Amino acid sequence: MAIAIDASSPARFDLVHGTPSDDPTGTSASFTPPTGSLLVVSVSSDTAAGNSPTISYSGGGWAYTERVYRGDAEGTAGVVSLATAPVTTGASMTVTVTVNNMGVSRNTAISGSVKVWVVTGQDASPIGATAENSATTNNWTPAGPTTTAANSIVFGSGGDWNALGSPTSSDLTEDAFTNAYYSGLHGYKSVASAGATTINYDAAGASVADWNMVALEIKEAAAGGGAVSHLFQLMGMGN
């Protein structure tokens, strides 16, 4: 089965403060991913603390792993992160994300955004290469991951601390957002061959932006199937 973004993927959701001292939190709509699929969680958040987000699941209970992160301590403001979790048993669930110790007082303001993708047809060992970077270029095309397999999907998360407006991308299927304090996007693209990639992040207008970005390769199942076929091969039952 070819790797794909499953239709069960929930809509993008915002991270919102409660009171000035609260960490921004948001929860997805309920969704039911197929058994054996993979969740990819993209977080892009306004923060001066530079801490990784925490992720929890209702109705799932699988452990997530942060695969790539870039935060304020690494040069520019805001946090971007990509994490994954395997779906061992499909069930109705939600995903909740909190950015801890934000260090910015916003009081009931939207402070960031999360997108959860449900991926099917991924390899039994699906995690490929990663990339991270920062820049102040408005229309920016940094190096993405040097992919390790053909027919991978590369996921990207970008954030513009200068909040110039909803960004766009010339090469990602994107889900962008903006508010008074922060702008960004979540996106993905298919990559036919292994090798060097780039990802475009184009801030609104032409003013100086303040970008952080991360990217992650998810590999397609090897010919003959994914995790189940791989298990059969280990047992001497496959080709």
C-alpha cells in the first residue's frame, strides 16, 4: 500500500491561553485512525521559553516521540516541533498539546497551532531524516532533510515570530495560520527519490520575518507491505 495521508486526520487546532500564567493548550476534534497507522503531530507556537511541547491522547494511550525540535534558545523566537506516535489499535480519540513554561503573558489569546496527520502505508521503521533551521529571510527556502528512501512524505513545521500574516509555501500542501502575536504553517510533500530536499516558507508581505523550521521524513513501506509483511518475513513466511 502506498504511503498516504488518511482522511481521518483531524482539522488543525489552535493553542490558547487561559489566564496570563497559563501555558497555551489545545485539543483536536475526535477522530478514529486506522489500526497500524502513524500519527504525525506538528506544533508551531509563540514562546520565549524554548521548551518542547507535551502531547497526550484520550482513547489511545500510545507513547509519542518528539523527532525534531527548534526553539528560542537556538537563535530565533518560537517553538516548532514534529512528533510521532504509532497507532496500535484504532479507536476514537483526541490529541491534546500544551507548550510548557511559555514565558509570554497573553491572557486568553491564541498563541500557536497544531496539526495532526494520520499516515498509512508507512514502513515498519518509518522514521527517516530530519532537518531544522532558522532565518530572517521573508521568502525562505532552506535545506530540508536528505531523504533516505524513495516515495517518502516530508513533513514541515514553520513559525514566524514577527507575525507578518498567514504564510504560504511553493512546495508544501499547507495549513497556515496567523494571529496578533505569531504566524506559521504546517505542511507536507511527497518526495519521489532519496536525496537532498528543500522546503519553501514564504511569510506574508515583504518585511523581515523571524523563522524557525523543522522537517521530518516518513518512509513508505518497502515493496511487499509494511509492518505485517515485515513480521512475516522475520518468521520465514514472506518472500
